[in-house]
Amino acid sequence: MDLTFKGEAVSTVGEPVIVGDQFPDFVVKNKDGKNVKLKELLDKPLLISVVPDINTSVCSLQTKRFNTEVDGHSEINFVTISTNTIEQQSKWCAAEDVENMQMLSDVDKDFGRNSNLLIPTMGILARSVWVVDVNKQVIYSEIMNEQTDEPTYDKVLDQLDQMS
């Protein structure tokens, strides 16, 4: 998929799934360094917030925004996935007082390769937001064409409200 990053053309490793498709399986690491698989996150619907680098301003804004929504949507699992290390994510959470959002590290890039969201030339993931139901079906997706733009929060939150 062709995107831009600060106006420069970049591409993902392939075409990501679309609404109606099954979200591909993946393995990421949680804050304790333990492997987490997609099926382990699907005890209820899942919002996946994908950010290129947690230590940048837009990624920080996106993660903090969704962190504020976690308590109001107890019927939804919220996760943020980036290629940052577990240590980088933990330091960021401590500095930004983010406690509700589950941070998952794709340092091995399994999520990025399987979801086709990896931008290989930069070693980062394409900024996007996904809502996946308990059967792995994608019911909402937004991939930012310009990677420095924030997602349309109102649209994804409206989708979550319709599910509750």
C-alpha cells in the first residue's frame, strides 16, 4: 500500500485487510515480555491503535486520546501496537501517565508482516486504527494516507458506541 510520511512516498509490505475480512493472526510482546497472540485479545471486541513510534508527538497524542476512552468502553479491549521496545513503551507510559492502554511491542515485526502494515524501509508500522470482533472480523479500519496525520477519532468511537 502506498502512503506518505512527511510528504515522502513510502510503501507497506503489502495490501492490508479491509472491512469484512478476517484480521490475520500475529504475535507481539506485552510489558512483561510475554508473547501475546490475537486470539488472546479477542475475549471481547478489540480496538487496535497502531502507531509508528510512541516517542513522537502524533503517536503520543493518538495513544493518550484512546487511553482516555478505555474506562468508558469496558466491553472493548484497547491495545496500542508499535515497533518500539518494551522498555521504550514502559518509559513513555510512565512519563505520560498512561495506565489504561495496553501497550504491545512488535519489535520482531510479526504483526507488521502479517497485517501488511510494516513500512520496511523505515522499520515502522503504518498509523492505523482497527476494530476487530471476537470472530476476528474487521468491522472498522482507518489507515492514514499521510502518516503524520491523526486518525478520525469520532468515527472509530462512534463505531464502538454502536457496539455497546
